[in-house]
Amino acid sequence: MALRLVFMGTPDFAVPTLGAIVGAGHKLTAVYTRPPRPAGRGMAVQASPIAHQAERFGLPVFTPKTLRDMSAVDAMRAHHADAAVVVAYGLILPKDILDLFPLGCFNLHASLLPRWRGAAPIQRAIMAGDRETGVAVMKMEEGLDTGPVAVEKRVAIGPDATAGDLYDELARLGAPLMAHSLAELEERKLRLTPQPSAGVTYANKIEKTETRIDWTQAWSTVHDHCRGLSPFPGAWFEHANAGRIKVLRSTKASGAGEPGRVLDDELTVACGEGAIRLLELQRAGRQPLNAAEFLRGTPVPRGSRLH
């Protein structure tokens, strides 16, 4: 018999998993997502990607601002669901909510737990220079991503891979992982393994104060910073003629010099140790451009100093 499920998710990262659950034939009694909010250049109010996808499937959508009051608990109880699936929802599930589901709440988390518990596991893994990460299905507890793991998929992080690249890959890989776990849960065969106590790290939310590029760091640190924050919120520098510029893609380059100094006509920039080449950039309010296109519209001659 198919499971009765509540799905909770918000961004496009969660869309493949919702599709996989629908495709598996489970009964989705409700889809919870964050309320519509202003987005885009015009800041028009827009529903979340999950809200749009749920409507395409004809599923009821709920957008509470909080789950911490009794009215939210009562509303959730009324769905009479066996279990909940949570994928990048954006709201904390209090114990009163977690306890409503006889078979538990299962979260798709974008790291190899217990490394990178928390809000920004994809970005933090790349910013730290990790060469491997993954996606895991975890049974939720009150603690922050502390619950036992059902299954995980390991993924190599390419030397120039961005957070956006990894985000897309883990979203794609996570959907069948969750579908498999729910099939095991349906048959009461799902095995859960407690997380090890060693190796715990936390992926704190990305703050605006840490997005500016520090050219005095080693090339590898600067490169990992740029790709870990791409495409959003974006690592940036300032140039005298163009203002704030985001770096969306970069790679290791040869050269040395004063940190922040442009070393050639191809946007190779010296760091505190070594150098990187800027491959894709974006001025404020403009479209992303590869380096050659960018330089045609925004000259950054050899010898320029980036701040």
C-alpha cells in the first residue's frame, strides 16, 4: 500500500524529489512551502518553485509563515500522513510537528553527514576545498541534522565545479535516493545508521560580509571562495571603472605579483600565493558573460588593480 505523505520544500533543488515521489505512486496529502516573496529585477511577488510544481500535479499547497503555533500543528495533524519528506524547506520543524508522523520525517540533505550539518552545505564544502561530498536521506530529530542516515550517495567535487553545478547534480541524484528510501519504508525494511560522533562540522548560513574577495589569500582559497559562492550570492571585487563585479567561474593560472594585480590581457589575477584566471563575470544589473565578452564591454587592462 502506498504511503500517505506530506512534502515540505521550497527551491528548485526540491523539485526532482517531489516528482519522484509522485511518480512512485505515493499519496501526497499536502505540499508545504514558503510563502510567495518578491524576486527578480522587478521584485514581483512569486510563488516558490515547489508551489508551481505542486500545482501542476494538482496537489494542495500550504504556505504557513511558522510551524511553531498550535494551529499549525492541528493543521498538519489533519492530513493523517504516515510520514513527511523534507527537502530544503526553510522552516524549522518543532518536536510537536515531528511527533505527528508515525513513520517519521525524512530529510534529503546535501552533504555526507555529519560533515556540513546546517544551512549551506554545498557552498561550505566547496569553500573549504573539499574534494568529495554527497547527498543523504536522514530521519529527522530535534537536533540540527543529527538524525540517523538511511542511505547516501558520494560525489566527487571537480577542481573548477561551482556551487551551482553541484546543486544541480545533488538535486538530480537525491530524487531517486529518497524514492528508494520511501519504498523501503513502505515495506518496513528501511535501515537507519546513527551518525558518527567524529567529523562533525557546521555549514553556517552565508553572510554578506564574507562575500568580498580577499586577493591576499592563496590562489586555491580565492578560487574555492569564488566557485563556492557561485552563482549566488556571488564573490565580488571592485574595479575603478566598473564598480562591483561578481566572479562566477575561475580556474588556476600561472603567474605571480601584487595581490589583486591583473597580470595579462586574459584576466589572470595575482593572489597572495599564485594566481587565478577569471572565466565568467557579472556586473551589477547585467547578464553573466565569459571573460572575452566581458572585456569587450568593460576593459580591464594588464596592470589594473582589483580591490
